[in-house]
Amino acid sequence: MKELYLTKKFESTAVNTFRLSDTPPIFVRGEGPWLFTEDNQKYLDLVCGSATTNLGHNHPSQKFAISEALKSGIFHTGTRLISPLRSELYSSLSHFLGLEDISIHLANSGSEAIETAIKLSRFLSGNERIIAFEGGYHGRTLGALSVTHSEKIRLPFIGKIGDFVSFSQYPRDNTEVDMCLEKCERQLNHYVKHDQPIAAILVEPIQGVSGVWGPYPAFLQGLEEIAKKNKSLLIVDEIWSGMGRSGKNFSYQYSNISPDLIVIGKGLSASLPLSAVIAKGDLLKRWGAGSHTSTFQGNPIACAAACATIKEIKDTDLVTHVNEIIEPCFSKFKKDLRNITTVKDVRFVGAQCAITFDNSDLANQIQNDTMEKAKILTYGGGMNGECVMVLPPINISGKILSTALTQLLELISEMSNHN
Ligand SMILES: Cc1ncc(COP(=O)(O)O)c(C=O)c1O
């Protein structure tokens, strides 16, 4: 197969193409939650390009918006020129957040948006140190990697450049909230005492990649208080859990807080590369022109896709769909898995579910079997790859999802009998 040969010959091995299989299926067409191979074999996509294609594939609203944008003949301008589609996105985002007094900076990937948030917080405060959290994932560029906790993915690349980050404990249930807040405050005071005040506290309101932890509303509220008291910014990373996936428009909304910076990506366009930092008030208007530019930021076609995605989430009330249709499927799934000994835990919030196994080998094996036998694509996550994660489009029908979960249940129990 030409595609397989060319990919194997040229592609950087740093990406995940051959992580599960040496001959992964090659998809040539997508429709809703389904992906199709050239010989028309149909797979259910419960990965969604890493929690991104929230409306599934080939969504008519996105397709129409992208086609209309293409008709203008302007595929790229950069931010030296005003773009009607970029300005429309600013307005859409403001309505979607329910916040009028905000400023917005667009970028191309989640990591780039995290870099932007770190850089802004350091510029505004004049301080360098960032507090991030154990289990947190924020991306792989050097700044974003510095605040990503996993030693396996961080240490080979980050030496002294990561010295500006301190990792604090993230609760694993509500009983740990007070202890984690105390630890965070103690850590912060330690650095203040040693003349290293904190620029920002950076947190995922729900930790996604590391296996769906949270939300812990009192933890977020406590962090907000600590940040305020110390004149540090509170940055919430909504790249994974935002845009409806958590069962709220944004997962920080479980906590009744008002973060200084909200970072989004993935489901913002739910298709083309686009991310954003949204700041309270004029925080993003205090740096000078050209302080932080990037050639492709605010690409008009990606902005058109994002406007269509936001409209679709609102018009079809997808957040209610997540809460009333998707979550109950996961709730039943968790009950069905309770007697399977190889399953250590099942956690879910909104349209994301993590099934924890003893080790990553077993989780990989289940993912592989699920792909080959049931033609269902699942995601590998967890602190050490020990989770199989189900990340459906947030508009998936209850029938398709529950059928897939039944198949997954059968495979997991069959596999458990052999282990
Ligand atoms: C919470 C969170 N932050 C940041 C990122 C990095 O985003 P990107 O892969 O678009 O750079 C991710 C990606 O999975 C994420 O889940």
C-alpha cells in the first residue's frame, strides 16, 4: 500500500501513527462518528482526533461554513489585516462564554496557546515562576512541556529551561481538596519567601489526558483565592474539556470561578487548527503590537469552522445532549464493568470516559483488539498509559454509543478471562 510505505519511509517517529499497530487502517472518508477505508470498512471513531472533532466528520454546518469561506478566495492573511471571519469569531466566543469584557488572542495549537498564556502572565507580573499540577498535560512545545507533569515525556527534553515551574498536588477525590490547597499555598509561600513570586497558577479544571479527574469545585475556588491573594493569574486549560465536552460549555463553570485566562483549542474549531487565550478585561491589551505574533494565527477558514461549531453547539443544545444522553450511557457502562477484575476504575464526566487497567500493556492490547475485532477506535491515556479512553463526538446518538459500549464491555470481559 502506497500510503503505508510513504508514511513509514518519511514520517517522524515522534508522532503516534504506529503506536498501536504496524498496519493501522487507512481512512479515506468520514461521515458523522464513522470513518471508512477505501474498501468501505466502517470504523466508529471514539477518539475524535484526540477529543477534537466534537461534531463528528463531514458535519454539514462546518462544511457549509468552510465552503462559503473558501468562496472569498482569501485562504490566509495573517493578523496584519482585519478579517471579517476573525472578528465574527471574537463576537461568537464572547457570546458563548457569556462574557463581554474580555480580550482574545488566537493561535494555532493548544501548546501554542499555553505558551501565550505563560508568556503573558510573566510579562504582566514581572515574575517568572508558574505553579502547575501533578498529572497535568499542557502540550509538547518547550514552554508547554515545562508545565506538563509526566517525567517520561518531559525529562528527556527539558533541562534547566523548565526550572521556572513547580508542580503541586492535584486532588484525586474531594477528600483531598483541602490538603492539596494547603500544599499549594505552602509551596507558593516558600517561593515568595525566596524572592520568586508566582506569575500564575495553571490548572486543568478536569484533567483529561491523564484519565478524567475532577471536577473538584472547592479546589478551583481555593486556587482562585490563593492566586488573588498573591496577585498571580489563574489560568485554566480548557483545551481538552472545553467547548461542551465536559457537560458545560467550559469545565471551569462547574466551579463558579472567574479565571484570569481561559485557554482553548481542539473543539474550538472541532476541525482545522485553531486555539485561543481569552483574558478577563484588557489583560491581553497590555502588551505592545508585535509582542507575540505567529504567521498563521486567526486563519480565516479555521475561524469560519469555529463560528459554525459554536453555533451548532448552541442551536442544537449539545451540552444538554452530553448530560442527558451521553453521560447516562457512561454511567451504565461503569455499572456493567464493576465485576470485571482487570478493570481498576472507571471515571467519566460529560463526553469522556477513562477505564483504568493494571498496566499500559493491557490497555494497549484492549485498544488494539477493539480496533481490530470491533472496528471501534479508542484513545490511550492515563498517567502511564494505563487507561482506555472513550471520547465520542458530543453529538453522537445514544444508540450508537450504547451499542459500542456493549461491544467494548464484551471485549474487556473476554480479555479479562484470559488474563
Ligand atoms: C489539556 C491540554 N492542554 C494542552 C494540550 C496541547 O494541545 P495541542 O496538542 O493542540 O498542542 C492538550 C492536548 O491534548 C491538552 O489535552
